[in-house]
Amino acid sequence: MATLHGQCHCGDLQWTVTSDTPALPSHTICHCRSCKLLGGGCGILLTSISAVRFERGTPKVYTYYNSDGDRVHCTFCSICTTHAYHRDESRGDEVQVRTFPLREAGIMGVDKEINVSERFTWVKKVDGARSFQHWIPAVARGRHGRRLSRN
């Protein structure tokens, strides 16, 4: 299992993410408006909430409703506002870890681009990455990317 190390800008909040495999996971680049507005970069890693552990500090949570009307909880540093991860309630225990604040971000590859319909015109496609116009189809998400039915 690979362990990734995250830290906010001010250093008050630190966290680790444990991947399912020994190899480093890859970034998924998200071009959606929410990622652009909320900051933290456009790199995400889809994983289980149980894979994330805060080593230092206590994060704050901001909740908003996405375009489907689902509640999304954004976990971030209360001092500098760096985002650690987001959790969309409709996706069960899956979280979208912000990968740019990870120490290992510079050596991780990019395997997917999502919401490319919202990509800025001056941003070029990442060579070798799979592209999806909107969210990632279930078959391309892997173990934690299943969309759960609503009750």
C-alpha cells in the first residue's frame, strides 16, 4: 500500500491517504466549475473515506448542493482554507481527495480528465489520459467509484 502525505498551506492540517495498491495512484484532473471556485487545484483521487486520516489539526467542513441537488461536504483547513477532500453524499463512502496538496503530487501521473466539457479553452488535453465529458462512468471509476442508488 502506498501512503500519500497531504498538508495545507499554513501547516496546521496534515493528513495521509492510503492507496489500495503499492503503486502511486494517478491524478484525475477535474475541470468542473466547483473545483475551479473552491480551489485546491483540479487534481483529485477517488478513494474511500476510511483511507484518509488526519495526523495533525482538526478540519472544518463546508457543505453545498451540487447541480444534481446532492449535498457535498468540503473538508478544509480553518486557517488557510486548503481543501483536503470533498464527499458527495450520493456517492457513499467515496471521497475526492485533492491531490495537489499531496507531497507526492509532482511524481504522480494523470490517467483521467473529467468534466472536459467545462475545460478552459487554453487548457490542453493531457497526453495519454482518458477524457470524459462529464463525470466518470461507473466502469472507469474502479472500486470506490460506484454510484449508489438513492433511498
